[in-house]
Amino acid sequence: MQVAELKDWASRRGLVLGIAPVQPFERGEAALKWRAERGLKTPFASGRPEERCQPQLLYPAARSLVVVASPHPELAGPPGPGEGLIARYALGPDYHGELQGHLQDLAGLLQQGGAGFTALQVDSGPLLEREAACLAGLGYYGASCNLIIPGLGSGASLGLVITDLELEPGVPLEPAACEDCGRCLAACPTGALVAPGRLDPERCLSYLTQKRGVIPGELRPLFGQYIWGCDACQDVCPANRRERAALREVARRQEGRVRVVAGAGHEVTRPDLATIITMNKEQFHRTFGSTALAWRGKTVLQRNAAIALGNLGDPGAMVSLAQALRSPAAILRGHAAWALGRLGAAARPALEKARREETDPWVLLEIEEALAFL
């Protein structure tokens, strides 16, 4: 089977494809060990570095790694009043399912070409997909730790098909192509980019918006209007600015990916924050069930929406946040109290009423601190 045939197949679907050899991911293994030596965990990932960076250990029959990149949708302007920000990768239908469908079709194509073994991976598999993409010559690492793909920029989701077919691999790109201008480090709201090419994953806003539990008070203002993920480092990257025309062409090929929030009158790209924090479970699944935001459940997204409303400081959010103080989820009640404390003296009656009725010690502490902030 010819690689050109596979690339043509991918291009017709608005995808980019490359072939990586089955060899150790030396750069990736070194990066994982660097983090481990400094006590920096890699959230949502498991396995020893060698298991994640040596494909031959997991797939002895593998001869080629077929890497597919699916560009993220583009946004149209900043969010309006009362609206939340969602990172591009999570816009529209869940990319896991979409990319998995493409990979299944690709696996069928490879089997027609003689493959006797294929395995698929989208995001949650053991192998480091960005490392495979680098070896395939699809892109190179920027200072932001994102993969920069010429013609597309850094906004793409990756998937792998591991196969026993011998396919001609691509040639890795020159890593010095990153301008190393420092804009991404300066733009990172939490300082998660500790140095060019070095990331503290647990401080990254993309992780913080997905983790369960309490968000530390000093980090909440750094969320801004983000309720899921973060594109701050990508927004300022010169490579992305150069690729806008190409991304518009990709958007044309992938037309229809971004859907409208049911019943809310806002697109998933611009969800109404007050609507989110008052959603019941049925409304949540109807609105976000087919997106990448659904996997963590309703409470995490509502917590983030409460933080965003607090950051906006809009008194118009008072009613919705006061309603959230009666939520059965303590996490939402506590963060709603924090947000009310940012809305001014008019929030005092709602907070004082909640203080009289609240039984959870942590939520009570949040209420007391919010009242003291007024």
C-alpha cells in the first residue's frame, strides 16, 4: 500500500496523515522522566515512561504507526457578556468518537492492503501520540509543548493506527522552526509553562478545568471566562496566526461540526454561564452529552461556570448563583459562594441566608470568606 494513497484518503476528510517508524520515543521518555524527578505528575495518564514511549513493548507485531491529525474548529470572536469560553478541541461533537470513526475506516483500508494486525488509539491510549507525530514528520514541538503542524498550526487532535504493514515513514521536521519568542510562556495564565518546552501539567488550566474537587482560591481568578480547557498559549502563537487561511479551508471541509446548545439559544462555543449552573442532569446531557465536556459530569462544569461568573463580576448573575447555593453538590455551593462574594454588597442577603442553613464545614468557610470580601 502506498503512503500517498493514505494521505489522499485523509485529505478528503479534512485530516492530515503521516507514518512513524516503530522505534523508541527518546524525547518523550526524557520529558516524562524530567517531570517524575521533580515530582510533577502527568494527570489522566498512567504507565511507566518506557511503556508509553516504546511501542514495540506493547505491540511486538507492529511495523508502522499511522498518525492522523484532526484540526480543531475555529472560534469567531471573543465571548459576550455572561458567556463562557471552551477550548477549541472541545467544540462540537466529542473528538474521541469522531476520530475513532476515522481510524476504524482507516484500519479497514489498511486491512484491504494486507494488514493482519491493527490497533487504534485516540488520546487515552498508552503511547504518546505527539511523539509519534513528530517522528512521522507531521509537526514539531513548540515552546508551548504543543505540536505545531505546518499548514495547520498547533490546534489538532491526534490518533494512531498501529499496524504490522511496512509503510515508508516520514522525515522528522527541524525542531528549530519554533520562533521561541516567549509569547506562550508570557500568556500562560497560571505559569504552567515553567520554561520553553517544559510544562507543569497539574498547574495547566486545561487540567484544572477538568479535575474534580475544590479549586484553590488563588487560582480561581486565573480561570477568566474559561469553563473547559485553555487556548491562551495557542492564541498568541505566531504559527497559528500564519495558518488562519488554511484553518478556514479545514473548517469548510468539516462544516457542521459545531452544534447549537439545545433550548439555550447559545452555541456550544459560547455557552451561557447562568444557564449552566442551574441545569439539571437531563438538561446537561441533552446539551453537552455528545461533546468532550460530558465525561467529567455536570458538577465540574457548573463549578467552572460559577468561577467564571465570579470573575465577570456581573450583578445579573446574582439570582443564578443564589440558586446554586441550594445545590445538593457542596462543590458547587462553595464555589457559588465565592463568586457571590465578587458581586458586591447586594449578594450579602443570599450569603447570610446560606450561612444560617449550611452544614458543610468547607462551604461554610467559603461563605464566611465571601462575606468578609464584600
